[in-house]
Amino acid sequence: MPPGKVAPAAKNKLVVRVQRRITIELGDLDAVFASANTVQGKKQRLQALGYYYEPLNAAAPNSATEAYTRCLEIWRKRREEKTGRTIKTAAEIAKELPLHVREFIVDRGRLPASGGERRVRVPGALTFSATNDLGDGGVADGTALASIRFNDEGALWTANPTLGNIPLVATVQKKVKGRWQPANGESVHFQLIPPFHDAPAHELDDVNALRNTSIRPASPPAPPGRGVAAGPAIAAGPRQFLTNAMNHSFAAADPQRYNAHQSRGGKRGMPVLNNVFGALPAAGFPGMTAPAASPAPRTDAVFVQTNAQGKAGVLFTPSRMGGDRYRMRIFLDPNGGLPSNGTEADAVVHETGRFVVWKHVMWWNYLPKPAPSFPALNSARGVQARLAVLGYDTGGLDGVAGPITQAAIQAFQTNYPPLPTNGNWQHAATRTQLNMVVTQYINGGGPGYVTGFGPNVPAFNFLHADQQFRWMYAELELNPTIRASSPQKLTAAQIQPALRWAISQAQPTFATVDLSAMFSDEYQTPYLFEVRHPLHYNRVKAAAYPAFAPGGSGNYDAYWQWAAAAIYNDNALLQLVLRYIAGGASSRRAPGPNLTRLSCPGVTMVAAMAASRLFWPPSELGQVQITIGNFAGCQASGIATKERGASVYGGVSYYATWVYAPDGFTKNTLHEFGHTLYMRHQFTGPNYLHPGNFREDHDSRTAANPANVGQVYDRCLMGYLPCEGEFCGKCHLKLRGWDISQMPVV
């Protein structure tokens, strides 16, 4: 940076002073890490860049886990695409990682100029690690829930103390006989000052721009009861909540005044020495002295003595809270033997612009499964495929119109008189009727299919997602393939090997069920998981497994219950498939024994019309009549998993009258995305205070009207009541990093 202010040669006629000047620079951001030639150094950098979330185990700092090697490979490919440089060898990786760090942690690797602003990026895509992390832990309603995200994030920072570290180096020179030379033994003070010197009246513009009303549905609600029609706008929103939260322990003179207070997990209220300003690491910055607290009346400041090269520096360690802001005045005191606070006319001083902490959240995969493309209707396989979607037992989709297929056609014809019951797949009227019924089932509309899926998974609105995360000071980085002109879809080449691998991993926990027989890897269906008909299962299962009986209802309920468990249980097919896809595994690159939930850099989302036919059972009389009952998750519109990923279900018709208006699919996907980032539910039904609804993790009742629960809550995207489909104020703070368990629950 250009030199700071130069002191004049004379204070007055009696005291002759030597001219001094000060220059501030951003120190080498890479120098705070271990050597880039070591595994530990690479892990530290990948974590700072948001590509790696496995905790750095101090007991085994150089272990090359599968999560590390996969994340390193994904980073390498992404970096090559961005820079055009080839990064193949270990030496090239050790050279390129530091370059990336230097331009990433502080935006573009430059200090913020006076009046300007730079982002400080810290990793923010930490995802929950156990299904119970989204539960209430059994605590009583109205009691603060455990801050699992805050604690896990703290453990990440503790294990990698390089995160968020920014070296700042001052160079002091004095003019001797007309030449500038290093000034040794000078006291350089680093002082926090209010961050909005340029426009203090606009300090809360970001908060004031947020929503300050919460809609309620019209009474009576629009049919079928889920859509959001115009209703009263209640004065409750993120604006009010954040304003109140930031005023906790507020002190107008505190330069961190709107940052997270120490009682909420931030650094406001802490001494700046060793909390905001620390010593530079000796290995990266040899010959630098450690800072000490500046003497009174200097507040919020530390000072460092310059060395023989005229250099002094501190390690700036802002809080990890998104949105926290910092600005500094760096000055000499004393200045030529006289006291200085950096504001007088002859001060030797440099003032920075704002540093603003941003959470970096990577969305690595978004893979919608396309609507099925059936084989031609005038082929035996085309007829089989359509019958199978409706739940008829056709056997394998092999194009052979044998007795099983003939029986399925006869059953279909029986259900749609006056069709003949001849079992002939070539019968024109039968094929026409079959095609119409399948279309009605998938699209919605027609008798028995009013709430069908819709013809395609709707397009996701990434602009809306960007805005939601920007409001929470989270930088949403998207894999370029997500926003490409032809976005990537979930292909057969991805899902089929993932399913086969998942079955092999889950089979040992299902001792009495042959998962390979229960699930087909057929791709052209509306389902993510194609469950075979139970009669088909009984024919093809291995001899070691018992057959399923129809049961009292005649609908093979036990079979479908096992299918539901195989999909949704912990460490079962849904979680394992997401782990496989998120971890970048493939048929050519099979997962190793240590493929973990952390083997991907960011969050993965897989979308489909339905998880399986359990999602919306076909209504074909005499065929699969599934009684859903308490099959956990079967009819969920989306499910977040501990595999750094989630799945979302439903199509255009399904979301036409969704609780979030408008664009229910986008907002429901963000709901599941929020779950991956530890967000618990808010409202899930009309009983607002039900213990399972986790209101403690969301905006509370206002003090002005604490009893009228239905009117003063801000309805959050993490609930399932009609609303705008935006995150509430407490969600904003939770994602920023605040310990919201320390906030009052009323």
C-alpha cells in the first residue's frame, strides 16, 4: 500500500523532530499455515478454502484420509478450470494452494482502502453429523436447545487454529539526511475504531433492509388448504429480531458495537489482546515482537515494537461470526517523543477500511432426476415400464411378453372396463388407456390422481438462494455445472452404481431381506428408489432369505415396511447413495473403505419426483395398495441427511399450492439445505407450542404480546406453515455462527 501520513519535520520552533512515515500491508496470508509440502499444511489450506471439513486430528496430523484425498482432487480440478493452469504433481499442488489462499481469505488479497470494504472468508458449510442433531434432545418445551452447530464449529476452529488468521505488517521509516531508512524501536499501535466512519447513519442498512412483517394466510385459507393467499401482515420479521439481538449489552463507544457479543459466542466485550490481535507466528514472520496492551488512555488497542528492519505486526483474528465488522487505526505513539492518539494533525497514522466476516458455503452438487422417458408405447418393454410405475407385477423389464406380463395386462384391463381381459399388450385401446393413466399419475389430474407429482422437477431459483444467504452474510459458492446453460442432471451412470454400492454396504444390517432383490436399478421411473413388486421379490430373492406373505390386509404391508426401513434408516440406502454421489465416487472410481460423509467439499442436493412409490402409492385397484401408516419419511417432501446432502421430492403440480409462496420447490429445497446446516424445524403444524416443533431455535414471542403466539412469531422457512419462505432472525444468527442457546427463550 502507499505510505501513510508523514509527520512534519517540526512540532514547533523549539523541538526539531525527525520525519517518520508508516506503511501498512497485508502480510503473507499463506505464512500462517504449516508447510504446503505436508499433508497437514494441505489440510489446513483446504479447510480455510472451504473444501475440507474433516477435523484436523492433532494425534495424527499427517494421516491421508479418503476424505482428504477426494477433497484435494476436487479442489485441484476446480482450480484448473478456473486458472487454466495444469496442477498434476505434488510440487504444483504445493505451489497453487498458497496462491489460492492469498487471494481468497481476504478478498483478492488486498487490504480494504479507507472508506472501502473487503470480505474475510471463513468456512461455513459445516453440516450436522448425527440425525439426532436436528432433534430437541428431550428437553422441555421452552428450554434452550443445545448449540450443536456452534460447538462443532468451535471444535473445527480449535483443531485448526490457522482459520481466520490475517497477518498485518507495519513498516516504519524515518528520514535521516534526506534518505528514508528503517526506524527501530518505534511503538506501533493497532486500534479498533468504529467501522462506519464514512457513513455512520447507514451502519444498520443491512438489517433495516430485511423483512419486518410476517404474512398469515387468508381466513379461510385457499383450497386445498396449503397455499398462501393474501392475509394480514403481522409486525414480526428478521429486522426486529436482529435489531434487538445486536442491542444486547450495547455500548455506543465500543468499536465492535454491532458485532456478536462474547455472551453470544462473539468477541465484542473481550480484551482485544490475544482475542482480536495476537502475535504473528514466528516461523512465518521471524524477528517480530509480540504485542502488548496499549497503555491508558488508549482503548481497544495493542502495540508492537518495530525491529531493526522497521517492521512490526500483529495477527488479526476476527471472530468467526458472519457480518462482524472491523476497522483499524494504526499509528505511532509516542510520535517523536510526544504522545499521540493517531488523530492529531501531525500523527503518523494509517486507517483501514472495513473488514467484514463472511461465511463461505459451497453448494457442490445439485442433481435433479429427470422425468422418466419411457420406451415406445408400441413395444412390450414400453408397456411393461408403464405398468411397473403403476405398481403392477410385470417381472423384469425385458421386452418379453410372457405370462407375468400378460397377467399384469389382464389385471389392468379388469380395472378399466370395458377393456377386454385378453392380456394382449398390443391391444390398441389398452395401450391408450395405460398411457393416459400413467400420465395422470405422474402429472396429476384425473380420478384418483389429483395430487400427482407434476411433469418435471421445477427449475431451482438460484438468485433467490443467493439473496437468502447474502442476508445472513454467507457467500454461497456454486459449482459452475449448477448454473451452466444446460445444468447437470442425475444420470443413470451416477445413480445405478451408487445404488449397487449402497446395497452392498447396507445388506449386513438387513439379515432377513435380500436388498438386491427388493430394489431395481431401473432408471426411467419417477422414483429415486425403484422398489420391486413383492411377488417379483419372492421369485428372484436368494434362497437364504424368506419369502414375504400378503399378510392380513393382502397388501404385503410387512414388505413395504422393510422397503421403507431400507431407504430411510440411519446408514441405509438414502444416506449411502448421497455419500457416494457427494464423495465423487463412480463405477471407475469405487469408494474405498474410508469414504466418509466428509468426503465432499460442500453440500449435495438430489431432487426427484418421488423417493419411491411409497411417496404417493398408485391407486390401481387389485394391485399395490400401500397403507403408509407410520412409515417414517415415506411421504416427506424432502429429507436432509448427515452425509452433507439432502434429497427433495415433488414436481410442478405438487408444489402448485405449497406452504411457501411463491415458488414452493425452491423454498422447500432451501428448507432441506437449512437442515444440513443444523437448522431445526420451527412450526410443523397448527399446534405452535408442540414440544417437537423446536420454537426455541427460532424467533420468540415479542415482549409486547407474549401470549398471542399465532400472531407474533415470524413464520420461518424451517417450519411448515404458510409464509414467505424466508429464514427467520434466529436462523440468520445461527448461520452467522452465534451461540443462540444463550439467547432468551420466551
